[in-house]
Amino acid sequence: MKPGLEVKIGKLRLKNPVMAASGTFGEEYKDLVDINSLGAVVAKTITLKPYSGNPPPRLAETPSGMLNSIGLENKGLDDFLKNKMKFLKTLKIPVIASIAGEDESEFKELAKHLSKVKRVDAIEVNLSCPNIKGRGMIAQDAKATYRVITAVRKATSLTMIAKLSPNVTDINQIAKSAEVAGADAVTLINTILGMAVDIDTKSPVLGNVTGGLSGPAIRPIALRMVWETRNKIKIPIIGAGGIMDYKDAIEFILCGAKAIQVGTANFVNPKATTEIIDGIKRYLVRNKIRDINRLVGTLNATPGVGKVI
Ligand SMILES: Cc1cc2nc3c(=O)[nH]c(=O)nc-3n(C[C@H](O)[C@H](O)[C@H](O)COP(=O)(O)O)c2cc1C
């Protein structure tokens, strides 16, 4: 049996549900892994103008995870079009650009330009960036999320994915805002705010003091958020957060994710993405499931099972 792995996200057809997550994967992987066997790649987030990012150190290892405070460092739209696209356009799989901005007009401008680029097949809107009014992140505010996604929707007919932040009280409210504003899918989740301390210098390990936690440490939280959101929105959910192997990916799919993204695992094992694809195939064969879509959201969560009476 050759199981069907194809999934649809908006207008995008992915030959399998495994994508490389934004900011964790790029050209440097081309000799280490067969990138064209992935479902899609999400490029690192770009802004309209170059951003210098946060002061070093920007990375710290933590138990079962890592903290990063890259701070959206990037060379801006022009460099992306001139340089980064050179490699991305050689790929035979969908290329998803990732955008961030300080206000709606910046997001809109980026989406408008990227929509004209031949090999940009979809746009992921990174809402985990500071709100223009300096009050937390856009993705922490349902109204700001609505405004930004509405603006991007007006600027592009490409498949648009809203990447949400876990640093919220009610993820359903934000996911719903993104859906109502016209997002074709949501990615759950970006990193979780955290920090680490060097007790000898009595100072924070990261130059920015706080950073985003990723890796296996955040997987239970990401899974819970996918599970909580699955019935609240109709658009597909792309699961991310601590997916290290195929078993983790299957957990997300059972909880309702139609596709998944692999981030931190790429740093540990450059072949993580392709090994996950192979593992998913074997799981489907073993369980006699002909089509991955039939597995999505099939978690057997009977209320009351395991309850102490
Ligand atoms: C070093 C690093 C850089 C990242 N850069 C971005 C980025 O530019 N844009 C974005 O949306 N997410 C970025 N992320 C978040 C990841 O795409 C992903 O959502 C998150 O790390 C959770 O998945 P993981 O535990 O598999 O890494 C970054 C993560 C890491 C570790």
C-alpha cells in the first residue's frame, strides 16, 4: 500500500504535510537533505526595511529546548528578492514567504510586492512581532490580528497563513479573528517567551534578557493549543512546536493539524524533516490508513476516560 500524503492548505497542494519552519532552515541545508522531498519551506521572516535584530548573545540552550532572541534580524524585502529568492526559486516545492511589519501598511506593502514574485507560492504572516502601539505583540490582540490579516488579504490572492503566538490567554479568540479576517490557515505555534540566568555573572544569558523558547519543551503546549482550536475554526491548522520525529508529528495530526512545521529539530538533525516524512508513511502503512487526511483530528478523546470516580 502506498498511502496518500497530499494535503491542501488554501490553494496550496503539498505532496506531504511536512514543512520547514520559518527561521530554522535555508540554503545551507541543500547538501544535507533533499529539500525537494518536503511538503514546503517557509522562508525566514522579512520586513520591508532591514532590521539589525537584538544584541548578542541570541541563543541559549535550556532543558529540552532553546531560547532565541534573534529579533527579526533580516536584510529587508529588496535583499530577499535579489538574493534569497535566487535559491528559493530553484526549489520544486512550494515556497512560503514570511512577513512581519510594524503596522498594517507595512504588512500590506510586503504582501503586495511578494504577490508579484513568480516563485512565492504563499505568505505566512508572522504576527509575533511588537504591536505598533508598543502593547505586546500583534498576535496578543484579537483586534490588531484582525486588522493586519484584513490588510494582507486585500493585498494578495495567494494562500495566506496567519502564524499565531502562544503567549496569549485565549488562543481561540485570536485564531477566530484571523479566520474571520480572511486567513486560509493558521500556524500554531511560534515560540513561548522565556529567559535564562547565568548565576556566576548574575546576569541574563540573552542580550535581550528574554527570548523565545522552542523545541521539545514547548510541544505539550503547542499540542494543547492545536487541540483547543481544532473545532473553533474551519480553516486548516499547521502544527509547530517541538516536533522532533514522526511520532511527534502524528500527535499533532491526531489533535487536528493538517500539516506540521519542523523548526528546532533541524539544528539537532538536519535530516529531521525527511525522516519525519518516511516515519509518517510507515505509520500509515502499519495502521492501514490510505490517506493522511483521514487521520487528521481523529484523536480518541472520550470525555471521562481516566477520570477517578
Ligand atoms: C533560531 C530560530 C529562529 C526563528 N525565526 C523565526 C522567524 O524568522 N519567523 C517565524 O515566524 N518564526 C521563527 N522561529 C519560530 C519557529 O518557526 C517555530 O515556530 C518555533 O521555533 C516552534 O517550533 P520548533 O519547536 O519546532 O522550533 C524561529 C525559531 C528559532 C529557534
